[in-house]
Amino acid sequence: MTIKIAQLSCGTEYSSVQYEIDKAARSVGAKVVYPDVSYEDIENAVRRFGFSPKSPQLKLMIARAVSLADQKYDADAVFITTCFRCAEAALVRNELRRFIQENTNLPVVTYSFTERLKAAQLLTRMEALVTIVTRKELLARERQTGLTAGLDSGSSTTKAVIMRDNKIIGKDWTPSGDVVKSAEQVLQNAMKEAGVEFKEIEAIGTTGYGRYTLGKHYNAKLVQEELTVNSKGAVWLADRQRGEATIIDIGGMDNKAITVRDGVPDNFTMGGVCAGASGRFLEMTSKRLKIEITDLGKFAEKGDWRNAKMNSYCSVFGIQDLVTSLGAGKSFEDVAAAACHSVAEQVYEQQLQEIDVRHPIIEVGGTSLISGLVKAVGEVLGEKPIVPPDSQFIGAVGGALLSSGFL
């Protein structure tokens, strides 16, 4: 079965962008398709949509979205993409995403491309769309059974979790280095804590940047991208597998915002314009302040970000702001608070504008252990997020839980 991903786009024919999109889809066994519409369909769709953009391609996007909503064209998922330079396109892109979600049950992802887009940048997104379509029953799984392990090979840290009959019995993490050696270290430590041997483990699930390498090394039952695996782990840890929720994962290199319904993701966005809007910027801040990253949150909780405003849209400019604030005599507490607030603000402006935020909000990942960042996210969103126990282990938990579906 070939998964059909309906593309709603403007400008992708320039600079080989369309070639890279098609390549990313093919690499995960999917095919990009385009809903058929007539000139009359375009005029009617624009009137129905209530907004008439100047670009003919944006009008075509609207007509194709209406075709999907009216079930005149069959597709399994939707990919909405426009050039990041165009404000009008950004408006249409976001409203079409909302329109698709309100009128269909299709999973959808939005993306703003540059002329230097490469297929690798879209791989995780395309893979997630295919996973949601082909493994919906697996993603809806609420309980882990048997004895399974999950490995999350992330950009900053590598995590392992051992689960038995829906309980975590062993876990460990380490800064990421060599993919296999890091995984072997945390898996051994997690098994030691759990009191089990490798030969007893019935299934392994791998995720993260090193998932394919680890999947091959351990002959894993599940090798899956982090968007779906992380969302599964997050709702399980937060005990929110029924109903709706929004998951925020501020990672070391990129950020993820995922909406779920009954444990299954239906809309997600990931990435950032710069590492300044990620956990990496907070690492840089803590090093500049000469404090441990684990202590940054405590400093931030005591400070007031208004006293040392900072822009982490770009990590270079953000550090310049940090140095300037310290030079002006601002306290470490205020600078730490400003760094956390800046990251939270950028996540809101970059990721959360691409989804409709649902409640409750679940904040996960290693940065969710930075209390000052959690506080800042709550202030920016006007709602204190849920930080479940073991929130940094979401990927490993999701891998262990989902891999049990293959027993």
C-alpha cells in the first residue's frame, strides 16, 4: 500500500524544492499527490474560504484543500508548505491547516521552506505522517506488556528504559557520544537497575537521530521517528491517553509541538530558525554564567526577565545580549530568567503558531527539568504545563511501550 500525501503548496517548483519533497516522500514509501480542481472550483473555493490572496498558487492551494474537505479527492495525509519569505503565504498556510483539521480526519503537517531545502530536513515529518496512517492502532495502544526496552538516541543525550507489564523498572541516560557505545552503556545500566539480562528482553524499540543504527545493531522490533514515539511516551507518563492534549518538547537541537487526540498525534511541527530557540541556547547560557545547566532553572525562578531582556531568535545575537546584560551589571538570576523567557517566547512564536493549542499542555524532554523554563512557558502561554515524572525519558518510554505491540 502506497501512502498518498496530498501536497498543498506555493513556490515549490523553484530551486529544486519540489524534487527534495518528492525524494523525502519516496524514502518513506509515500507518494506526493495533488487534488484535481477546475478553474470554477478555484473561484468557488476562494469565496467559501473568505480570503482571496493575490497569488494564483495560493488560490490553488485553497481549492485543493476544499476538495479534500469535501471528499472529492482521496488522500491519506496532508503536507502544507510555502516559502518562508512570504507573509501572505504564511497566513494561508496556517488557515488551511486549521481548515483541514476542522473538516477532515487527515493528519497534517505544515512547513515553511527555503530555497536550500534538502530531503533530509523533511524525512522525520514525512515518516511521521506515514506512521500515523499505517500504525494508528499501534499508536492508540495504552498499555505496555511483557518485558521490553526503549532506546532514544538524541542529539544531546541517549536514554534507555526497561518496562515490564506497564511499569518502568529500569532507566538510565548519558550525554550522547558514539551512538552504539552510548546506547550500550545506558542499556546495561538500565538492565542492572531492573535486575534483568539482555536475553530476557522480548522486544526493543529505537528512536531519535541514531534510531536506524541502533535498530540494526539490536535487531529492534520497532525503529520509529521521534514525533510519534515521543508523543506516545508523553501521554503515557502524564496519564493523558484519553482526550486531547498538546505536547511541547524543547530539545537540544530542535523543538517539537504535537497535538494528540486519544493518544494519536494529528498535527505537529518541529524545528526552529536557529538553535537560539532550543535547549542548546540554555546550555550556552549556563556555561557563560559558569553554572551547571541543572542549576539554571533555580537561578531563573528567582530572577525577573524584564530586567535583562534577551533575544534568542539567533544564538549568536542571544549571547551578545547576555554578555551586554552581564556587562551592565544585571544579576545572574535576571539573566537566567531572561534566557528561559526568550526560549519560551520563541517556541510560542515559531512552533505554537503552526498548531491549535489544545489543553492540557504537557512539557517534556530534558529541558522540562529546568524549572525556570517551565515557569517561563507557563507565563508565555498563560497556563502552567504538566511536567510528568521521568519527563526526559519520553522517547525511550514510547519505544518500550510501542515495541510491545510486536510481541
